[in-house]
Amino acid sequence: MDLAEIFRVMRRRWYVLLPGLLLTAGLIVGVIVLVPVTYQSQSTVVLLNSQKATKAYDGNPFLSTQTSLTGMADSLARNLNSDDSLRDLKARGAKGTFAAKLADNAQGPLMWLTVTGTDKASVLDSDKILTTYAGERLDQFQKAQSVTPKAMIRMATIVPPQNPVAQTKTRLEYMVMAGALGVVLTLVAAFYVEARKRSSRTPGPAAGPTEPEAGSAEPETRPAEPGERTSAAARSTGESVVEETLAIRQPPRWSHSSVDGATTPEPDAPRPAMAVASAAEPLDEESTHGHRPRTGQRDR
């Protein structure tokens, strides 16, 4: 089936195609209503070395980077993703989904703090709450270990919470899935109806000749007419090898000369002629029994 035939089927079965397309449009609208647009805001923070550790660098924390800072950033991210931290954030008025992790392809103790939600303004406020809460949790860890303030690891905000950005990928995927499913089901229904219509228009197999039942009388066969026998013989003979039949014609009686009342054959009488006749053509009476004497020419 080529593309032209597909379009012809779709045009003939428009009464199936149209409701299917309307149903597909309804599915897409349902996805738009049921799957709202989500927004995402993200901030980036970095862990810095303590004041005591940066004295050798004239107090510049960015010149003093240690591997232990990356380990501390990983530990802090895991704590922020815990259930206890989520309850604390909810208690502070944060809404949405929270995520804290090490920044991708980072060469230092960088962290991404991300908030996702359906309310654009609430997402931005929640990301600010999460960033502040991350710094407080870092201080709580070190105070719990009785670390002096000058030896504590500090946190600095590299990228403040950004304006929420709409995340349409998931919603678009659901819309495409609903549209593709509706179109496929519509085409299947249209071609199914077309196949049923064609099968109903196709005539059934013709009934073959029935054999006579046992005990029934056989139909009478009438004798063939002479003309039919001749034509049948001619057809059968024409299909086989043609045989040559020699017919000898007898000279007529009037061709003999009479001398003294006695009939004697002429010395130079012509030899009997050879007539070749096809076996497919029946010989007439004249060729088989000689020429009939003409009227008025009797034997003397």
C-alpha cells in the first residue's frame, strides 16, 4: 500500500478519522490541564577554608583549597536531602521539591541547590530559604564537633537563587505521547473499517460442479448427430498426424474406343491419377467411385 492509497482510505473513512482526531485533541488538552508547568530555581555555593588555614595566603580563602572541602560538600549535600532537613524546610515555609548535590564538572567544593515547583514566586522564595538553611547546617555540623570559630569551614554564595525557569520537557513528552497514541489508534480504526467493508463486498467462492449422489440415476446421453460425428472426427484427426490416403480414379467407360463393335482400351490411355486427400477432410463420392458419366453420354 502506497501513500496515495493511504490518503484515499483516510478520505473514504473520514467518519472514523474525524472522531479519532477529536479524541486525540481531547487527550492533548487533558495533558495540558492535568500536567501543569513546573518551574525551577537554582543557586550555587562553595565551601571555603577557615580563617586559620588561609593565613599563609594573606587570608585569601580562594587560594587555599583542600580535598577535605570536597568531602565536606558531599556530606552536606546528603544531609540537605534527608527527611529531617525537608521537614525543617517545610516548617520555614519552603514549598516544592528540593535537591542538593555537587556541581557537575566542578574542580572544587561547589554545590548546586535546586528547588522545583508549580508556583513561580514560591519557587524563588524556597530557593532562598534552602540556600540560607545550607549555611546554617554547615555551622551546626562544626559546632557539634566543638570546632573553634576561626577554624570553621565557611560557605559563600557563588550564584544567588535564579529566577525560576519553566520546565516544559516533561509536559511536552506527555503531550507527544498522547498525540501519537491517539493518531495511531485512529488510523488503526479507519483501516479496520476499510478492511471489513472490502471483505463484505468480496463475493464468496463459486460452487463447483456437484457429483451425483450414490444411487441416483445417471443423466441420459443422447446419440450424436451425423454432423457432430463428422466434425468431432475432423477435429480429432486434425490434432493427430495427417495420414495420406490414395484414391485411384477409374477411367470412365466412354473414354474407351470401339472397333468393330468391341470395346478396346486405347493404347495411350492416361494412367490413373493420384489424388491426395487429407484424412481430416472426408472424401466425396466422386473421388472414391470415379467420375459420374455426364448426362447424355451412356455406354454404347
